[in-house]
Amino acid sequence: MVRLITHNLLACHVKGCTSNNFPLQFRDVQIELREAEFNPDFLRGFMPKLEWKALVDASRQLGDTSLPPEVPEMLDDDFLKNLHHVLLEIHVEEGVMTCPNCRHEYPILNGIPNMLLAEHEIG
Amino acid sequence: MAPKAVAPAIVDGDPQTYENENVHAIYDKIASHFSSTRYKPWPIISVFMSSIPTGWIGLDAGTGNGKYLPLPLDRPSDILTIGLDRSINLLRLARHAGESRATREVVWGDVLGHCWRPGVFDYAISIATIHHLATHERRIEAVKRLLESVDPQHGRILIYVWAIEQDELSKRQIPTGDDDSDRRGKDVVVPWVLSQPAEPARRGGSEAPTEQRVFNRYYHMFAKGELSGLVHGAAADLGMHVGEPSALASKQLHPIRGVEIVQDGWERSNYYVELRCWQTSE
Ligand SMILES: [Zn+2]
């Protein structure tokens, strides 16, 4: 379960890869949808941390087009429910995340992303 | 149950290789048995998690079986804690930690890595993890990663490590030496006795249906003051002040980053520190 909330936090950490290393690009994904408890206060509190464009791009890669390209001024319930679904209910179970800069590939297996690096790749 | 003996350890060779063999490989083998004995959160950690404001996200560096991921129990969806661990078998358990059937967010990685946008978390906890790192330098690095992972203005951190100072009820017998372990801590191995049916892969061989295997896990037992010493070392490396923000002149040309040690204590055979990051405005 890399959900998009986690994807929005992850960055490549290969030695020397310090710019353009976010967001990781999804490839060959299998997703599952699982309901989660809707908590608008959590979403409002978390919004300042979000990289909006990265979230919108990633959600479209996963086939969800419910989010607007810009953060709306009014955070009404309809918007927050879409945001909730995109951030917390789409689980990437299998696939690969590729660094846009160095092309390093981070596999996702059984819902768990492998962010380990080999010794020589550690910065 | 007989007291568990603790034997002195000598860390030699490459510390990463040493940890791979004496920590990570062992947790992968004992994961489910270990997990069945680890379900009750320590009080200090529950209190810390209950104090986290709604909407915050956090990192649990060395999450193990993920027992802190469902906290706080009375308002679980108010915050989100992401678990990081080196042991894939523990992560598989952490993924479904807690009473509810909720899926937890877990990431397979190293506490010395930094696979996150810098400062993106509001809080970080590292419970019973840093004591598995085999050198003083690596333990400082781990604290640096925690300081870098949280928001420079309001980030909060809780670190828990095993103490030489054991409580009376502890079953452990700690070797006493004539070294300077009062000051620098002590490297030990702690046996984990795994008594269970033979692993499926080994069934059909000459193994008995149950077997007992002993795994010696490496720990660094902390001396009093050593944990806050790591915080000072890590802060110095990152150019951060240690202390209260008010201790500095309010007008500075450049923002100053700092970390305050708000708690430095001992609980049930462990030392802990609670930290708050701060930054002056320009
Ligand atoms: Zn990269």
C-alpha cells in the first residue's frame, strides 16, 4: 500500500541525486480500492504539506481525474471527499516507482515499497 | 521463566555487515514470535502520540510490528504515522497492526536513509531502534535523519533506547565489567529463544516437529546521558542550537534552527528524549 499520501512524501535518495528527485513516477501498477474513514479535519491539517501538482499528476497516472489542477479556494465537502479518496483509498499494491532524475527504480511488492539502497548508492 | 542472560559483544568489521547479520537477519527470522510478545505501548509513547494535533503526519523509524501506528486509539484517523523498517517480515505484520482491519502505511527502508522530502513530517518517533546501530557515529547519523525528517519550525521527536540502568522487575542480567560503560554504554548480545514448529521449508527433513533455536541480537545499551549526547552531536553536525528558542536574541539576520530537549528521562529500563524543533524568523 503505497497510497498517494505516502507517494507525496517519498523522494529519491540515491547518492548525489538531490534535485528533480521528486515525485517518483509510477509504472506497471496494480491498484486496489479500500474504504477509509473520512476525516475532513485531518485533510485540512495535512493540506499545507501537500505538493499539489505531484498529487494531481500521480492520481491521473492511476486513472483518477477527480482533482482540479489548482487547489480550490473553497475546501468544501465534495472536494474534500475526492481528496480523501485519492490520498487514502487508492492502494498501489504492485508496481515500480522511478526517479525522474537518476532513473533509479523502487519496486513495490505486496503493497510495500522497497526504498532500500545498495551500499554504494547511499549518499 | 529463567532470567535471560546478556553477553558482551564485540563489534568488528564493517558495521553495516555486522548489523545485517546480528540485527536485521534475526528480526526477519523471529518476526512473528517477536511480534506476538510486543503489543503494549509504553506509557510515555502513548502520551506523546495523544498530544499530536489533528492533521499531522509522522514517521515511525524502526516501526517493527507497527504497534504504534494505530495510536492514538481514541482518535486514530486524526493523524497518520508511516512505519519504516529494515525487516520485511516485521513490515508484513505492521501492515495490519491494530485491532481494526485498517491497512497501515509502511515503507521498507533504513533509518540511516533519507527517502523523504526534507522536513515533510510533523513528528517522528524512533522506539527501540537506534540501540541496534553498531557504532556511535551511526547512532548520531540516525538522530540526524530524524531531525532532518521533521518540520524545522514545529517538528516533534520521541526517541527511546535500551538503558544499562534496568528496572528491578527486569528479567535481564547485565554483565558488569571494569570498563567505562557508565559513560559510553555497553555493546551486548541478547538471546532470543525461538521455540516453534519447524519452518515449512525445512519440514520433511530430519527435523523434529518443534525446534528451539537461539538468535543473538546485537544491542548497544545506553549509558545515562548518552542519548542526549547523541542529540547534541547530531544538532552540531546540522548547525542547530540545542536549547530553548527564547535563549537567543529574537532579531537575527538569518533564521536560526534549533532543537529543545523537552524531556530527558528513564522509563522501565529505557532512556528517552522528547525533542521540539524551532526556527527563528528572518
Ligand atoms: Zn534519483
